Amino acid sequence: MVTPIRKLFNQNFSREYMQVALLKNIVSSIAGQQATGIVDLLHDKKNVNEFLIAKKLKLTINQTRNILYKLADEGIVSFIRKKDKKKGGWYTYFWTLNVGKGLIKFREHLAKKLESLTEKLNLKKTERFYYCPSCNSESNEEVALLYQYTCPECGEVLQLKEKGKEIEQLEKEIAKINEILASLEQEIGIVTRKEQVVKVRKIKAEAKKKSKERAAKKRARELEFKKLKAKKNRKKNKNRKNRNKKKRKKRLSKFGRNLRKLFR
């Protein structure tokens, strides 16, 4: 019996597997087959050291960087850099996979392919095509008429091409791409929502941090104001004491003079 938790796990695992497969496909089309391992290394991770990536892929650091730069140009990966004091102050790059942008890029690629196949299917359905049995070349009606239905290469008479199987194959390819696009749209929606949640959390965390910083600055200003006020009060009290001391001294001096006058 499949429990609800197990079912949810299977769905999440299947979704993640499909996501990785889609990302590998687009990475391969941009940077070659050897770059697909980057998806496994960066998926669900952040800020992975480029030297670790090179080591895992068994490539030189320059080969690894060339692959990563190609992917970065397409927005598939992003990086931060940190100065490594142990290596003479050289910068080391840390890379993160942008799943959402990768899937969107793949969707654009499939959309272009779908458009091309649809145009080709419409041509096959609306026009007649001829082929040369010897050269296996294909011509549309206009070109065939131009050469009086003979092959311009070998002179063989052109034959009308049967389009049924080709149309059927094109329709299958189009249906498959539409199916992938539907799954891709769903996956992009999930990833976009996740990224939005992370973005909102980040904004809230930054707002909270700024609020704490403002509160700390306010407390520091209040403390500084209290210190200044206390210092001012101490100075004021000291001046008051000095004035009172002078007054007492003056009174005592006057009293002493009066006594001396009395006993003369």
C-alpha cells in the first residue's frame, strides 16, 4: 500500500529527476555534453567553489571556467567572488545554478523548435514535393516545374513523394514537444513560486536587519545624548559648587574683616 507520504515523496522525486534531466539537456546544448555534470554538482546547492567543480568534473580550472562562463552568459548560473589571501589575493569564484532561468531558456528553445516543425508540417500538408530516386534530393512543386520535373544533378525523372509517413512523424514530434512544454510550464510555475517565497523571505530578513540596525543606531544616539547630558550636568554642578565655594570664601573673608575692625 502506498501511503500519502510515500506518494508525495515519489512525486517530489519524479519532479526533481525531470527537472535535472531538463537542465542537463539545456546545459548540453549550450556548453557540450561534458558540461552536464555541473547540474548534478550545483543542483539544490549554493555558492560551490569552482576548484571543487573542476576536481569533480576532472577538468582543468580554465576548462571549467570556460564552461561556466558560457552558462553564465545565458543566465543559467551566477557567481560571487571572494579574495583568497592564501593564494596571493587572487579571486576565487563560487557558483550557483539558476534553475528557473535554465528552465525558461529550455522553454524558449522548444518553442522555436515547435514553430519550425509546425511550419514544416503546414508545408507538407499544403504543397506537393518531388524526389529523385538516384540522388534522393527533394524539391517542391515550383522547383520541379522549373527543371521540367527532372533532377538538376543527374537528369533522372522526379517522382511524386508520398508524404503520409513524414506528416505522421512530424505530428508525433509536435505532440511530444507540446507534452514537454506542458510539463515544463508546470515546473517553471513551481520553481517561480519557490523563488518568490525565497525572495520574500530575503526581503523580510533584510527589512528586519535594517530595522535592528536603525534601532541599534537610535539606542546609540540616545546613549550618546545621555552621556553628553550627564557630562553637561556634571560640568554645571561643578560650576555651581565652584561659585558657591567662592561665595562662602567671600563671606568668610568679609566676616573676618568685620571681626578685625571690631577688636581694634
